[in-house]
Amino acid sequence: MERMEIATTLLIVLVATPLVVFIVPQLLGLEAYVVTSGSMEPRVPEGAILYNQNSETSQLEVGDIVTYVPNPNQSDADRITHRIIQVNQTENSRQFKTQGDANVDPDPGWVSDYQVIGQELFTIPYLGYMVKFLSSPITLILLLIVPSAIMLKTHIEKLHEELTQSKQSFN
């Protein structure tokens, strides 16, 4: 029975991790992303979970790390998280020149204030690898099938044991 308890606890931890990592921060007004490149290393390593807070673009300064959408017209556009290296204030808006810490050159063009999604609040290194692994279809299937098979086997053995005892006490 001890193995069953360990397996159940492990399953709960595996299923709860993505919930805690993504849903709880959303309730607090944060957005979480899995970092998929090393352009911001070592400050924001590949495989980290990055948490952004909404912030007024008028408050952003050189040195801040922001996440933006390079093409806001695409609904599935990738997000980029880079450091602001220059701010251009116009009469009606602000624009930002950005660059990844590990990149030699700045990003092409300017990022308009409406493209900025949020400002980096904190990161959790390497946790993104686990979340990415847990969210793959194969992993989800394994997390459902393997524990279900273990539980089914345990119940069948228990039922068999009860039937055997019942049969013996009947005789």
C-alpha cells in the first residue's frame, strides 16, 4: 500500500505543478511564460518560467526587461522578452529599442508601447522544462493510463482476495 500512496502523491504533485505555476499567478494578475530561447541568459535562462506584471509603458526605463509581441496583428504571435536599451519619447507614444542580453546586436526596429505585454517581475529557472514535459500529450496519457492501471490492478487483487476469503469462510 505504501507504493500506492507514493504514486498518488507523485501524481498529485505532477498534475498540480502546472496549475500552481500558471493559474495561481493569473489570479494575482500575473502572466507566466516558458522561456524557449537563451537570448536573455544568464539573467533569464532558457527553460525558466518568466512572470510578467502589467505595467504602464510610461514607467518603463532603460534596463527594464519587457515581453512584447513583434506582430500584434497575429493572434498566435510569439512573444519576445528582451531588455530595453533605449527609449524614444514622441508626442503621442513611446518606443523602445530592445536587445537580448546574450545577443550581440539589438532587435531590428522599435517596439511601440502598444506591443508591450508586461514587465518581468521574476523568473523561476528550469521549471519551464518540467511544465513543458508535463503538458505534452504523451506525458498526459502516461499520467492517466499508468496510475489508472495501478489502481485497477490493486482493486482487482483486493476483490480477488475478498472473494477468496469469502469462499473459504462459506465452506
